Amino acid sequence: MCARQSCQKMNFKVFIASFCLVVMAKSENAFQFRQERSLASEKDFTRGVNSTALISVSIQLRFTDFTNENVIPAVNITAANGTTAFQFLQQAAQQNPCYLSQYITYPNLGHYITTICCVAQNTTSNFYWFVYINNALSPVGVDGLIPNNGDILRFEYRFINSTDGNHTETSAAKSPKVGKQDSMQMISVSVKLTFTNYPNPNVQPPEQVIAANGTTAFEFLQLASQLNPCYLFNYTQFSFGRYITTICCIEENKATQFYWFIYLNGIPSPVGADLLKPKNGDTLTFEYQMSTNTDHSTSAPTPRSATPRRATPRSGTPIINPKPTGKGQQMPAASLNVFISMAIGILAQKF
Ligand SMILES: *[C@@H]1O[C@H](CO)[C@@H](O)[C@H](O)[C@H]1NC(C)=O
Ligand SMILES: *[C@@H]1O[C@H](CO)[C@@H](O)[C@H](O)[C@H]1NC(C)=O
Ligand SMILES: *[C@@H]1O[C@H](CO)[C@@H](O)[C@H](O)[C@H]1NC(C)=O
Ligand SMILES: *[C@@H]1O[C@H](CO)[C@@H](O)[C@H](O)[C@H]1NC(C)=O
Ligand SMILES: *[C@@H]1O[C@H](CO)[C@@H](O)[C@H](O)[C@H]1NC(C)=O
Ligand SMILES: *[C@@H]1O[C@H](CO)[C@@H](O)[C@H](O)[C@H]1NC(C)=O
Ligand SMILES: *[C@@H]1O[C@H](CO)[C@@H](O)[C@H](O)[C@H]1NC(C)=O
Ligand SMILES: *[C@@H]1O[C@H](CO)[C@@H](O)[C@H](O)[C@H]1NC(C)=O
């Protein structure tokens, strides 16, 4: 026996699954046809039959759970005609780290995107990644979708209302915890991310954050992450304070000696994120850069590694991390989601 609620949920999932399978069976031909077509054009492309036909596509990210849905700038990519939506996303990630994705590869269905910009699908809150082409939900998966010249390819993180009535979780937009305490002096600080391993290190727009006077750099980063998911970060707690290891899914890398540094108005911070208190009008920058022996004693605390390593010369190409999460135990739920997304896509096409 299970609790009433979970029973309802389970029954519902079984219902959705069987419903989707029926839809899938009906439209399998169309889907397979599209898959074949995409494989065929990929073959032509790799053979170099016509490498002169280039198309330009605008790639966008949208987070419907954020106050400002369009916080991430679009990336324009020019690529060979026949390039798939999946390949366009990979190319966008070489221009802007927020476009880095994680995905599951299914033998017969292809790639299924689970995470973009460090924001993962959430099977509890029912937020998933959807693919839109020119504002219409894509009828096919990311491998079958082949944009045309001038198209707008959008990856949107949004809620899917799958329950019929009793789903009470809300997708209420998060808003920064900046109170309207009149007694408190508020200051405005520009919070920036810089990725020196990218062609354009300042590809992310700064976030203007208003907070109480005395707010620390760490807290400003937290507030910025409520405005823009690229500012989401991880840290390690040390006795001397919290040390930032990862921002926007870009992790410090001891092998390449890239770490996150803190700058205030362009000057390396002499203290860590917990002690630094920006003033009104300041620019607080978190910069992913290679640590040099002469520099890092004056910058943010850097954990000493026992064996000093030679810096590997970087070619200027961005660090790409397309590692699929591929957790075995998540497969059943995930494949159910593939069916849901595809079935919805097919339905959207029909009506
Ligand atoms: C791209 O390929 C498609 C299908 O092969 C064709 O219809 C379209 O005209 C091509 N576009 C360009 C810009 O070559
Ligand atoms: C390749 O495409 C270009 C532009 O669409 C066209 O002018 C050219 O004739 C094509 N070449 C071949 C070999 O099909
Ligand atoms: C991308 O292309 C669109 C038009 O398709 C243009 O409005 C926009 O400014 C371009 N963005 C960048 C960053 O080049
Ligand atoms: C998923 O959403 C639920 C409900 O909103 C939340 O409690 C949970 O922390 C989320 N999980 C992740 C991994 O973000
Ligand atoms: C989901 O849909 C139901 C019925 O269509 C509606 O009453 C409910 O408010 C929706 N839930 C959310 C979170 O949008
Ligand atoms: C919604 O929940 C209420 C109790 O919270 C229950 O009485 C009702 O039957 C549920 N409705 C549906 C459609 O499951
Ligand atoms: C913030 O606090 C500092 C020191 O406590 C003070 O010098 C400064 O004037 C304050 N700034 C504002 C805008 O209140
Ligand atoms: C923080 O760490 C967790 C666990 O390693 C990881 O799943 C998550 O993506 C990380 N978040 C960011 C913003 O890097």
C-alpha cells in the first residue's frame, strides 16, 4: 500500500506513459522519417558535398522561473546547412559558458538535454528543458531538428503542468531578498563574471544588485544568482571563510591552474568573499583566470596544492565539458520524460 498522494501520482505516471506510447506508436513513422533525413544530411555534410552553404541561426536561453526571463544574451552561430539543434547548442557553448549542457544519449532516440547553464531538469517541481524553433515547440528532438537560415532556436526551462488539478507547487518567480527596510542604507553594486578562457571574456552582462550597506561579496554573488542562473555557484567552507570553486558550472581546474579570482573595481581583492564589502557604485568581478605564481598571493585565497604543476599552454579554445550525467538509476524516469516531451511536441504539431 502506498499513501494516497503517491498512489495518485503513480497512477498518473502510468497513465501518461501508456498514453505517450500510443501517441508514439502512431507517429513513429513520421519521427523515424525525420531521424533518417537528419542522418542523411549529416552524411552529406561530413562528405563535404556542399560545404559552401552556410546558414546563420540565433540561439537563445530562457528561464521562465526567473524574474527576468531573458537574462542570457543570444549567441549567433554560422554553420553548415544541415547542422542540428544539438550541434548548434554545442557551438553556442564555445561562445558563452552558460550554454554548456549535459545530456543523456539514448541508443535509438539520440540526445536528450537534461541541463543547460548548470540548471538541471527537476522531476519534483516539473521543470524541464524544451526546444523551440521560431517560437514554436519543436516537433522533433534536438538531433532531428535542423534549423534554417535566420531561424531562432530557443532552449526554454519551464514548468510542465502535468497534473490535472491537485498540483500545488508554484513556479513563483524568485526575487532577491532585498527588503525595503527604510532604516537601512542601500547600496548598488555591479556584479560581473569574466571568463578569460573564452573568446569574449565578458560575454555575460553584469547584474546590478541592490543590497544593504555592509553586504559581502559572497552575498552579492548569491543575490546575482537569483537574477541570473549563470551566477549560480559552489564553494568550500574553510576556517578562513567560504572559498568559491565553481560559478556557472565552470569549476576551478588544478591541471590548467584556472581559478576564480575576485576583483573590486579592477583591483584584486586582498581578502576573501566573506570579508570583502563593496561600496555603493563599485564593480565586483569574479574572474576565471589562470593563476600565475607572482599574482595569486594578492588575490583571493587559493588552496595550496601539494605538487606544483606546470601550466599547460592554452590554445585559447574554451574548456568544453559535454560530459553526460548518465546516472543509471535515473534512466526509467528520464526515459519517461523523453516520451512526454516528444508526445507533447507531436501533439503541438497536430493542433
Ligand atoms: C539548406 O538545406 C535545405 C534542405 O536541404 C534547403 O531547403 C535550404 O534551401 C538550404 N538553405 C541554404 C541557405 O542553403
Ligand atoms: C552549394 O551551395 C551553394 C549555395 O547554396 C550553391 O551556390 C552551390 O552551387 C552548391 N554546390 C553544390 C556542389 O551543390
Ligand atoms: C544576432 O542576430 C540578430 C538578428 O538575427 C541580431 O539582432 C543580434 O544583434 C545578433 N546578436 C549578436 C550578439 O550578434
Ligand atoms: C526540485 O524542486 C523541488 C521543489 O520545488 C525542490 O525542493 C528541490 O530542491 C529541487 N531539486 C533540485 C535538485 O533543485
Ligand atoms: C495546473 O493545471 C490546473 C488545471 O488546468 C490548474 O488548476 C493549476 O493551477 C495548474 N497548476 C499550476 C502550478 O499552474
Ligand atoms: C485533490 O485533492 C483533494 C484533497 O486534497 C481530493 O479530495 C481531490 O479528490 C483531489 N482531486 C483530484 C482530481 O485528484
Ligand atoms: C556604508 O557604510 C560605510 C561604513 O560603515 C560608510 O562609510 C558609507 O558612507 C556607507 N554608505 C552608504 C551609501 O550608506
Ligand atoms: C554544485 O555542486 C553540485 C554537486 O557537485 C552540482 O550538482 C552542481 O551542478 C554544482 N552547481 C554549480 C552551480 O556548479
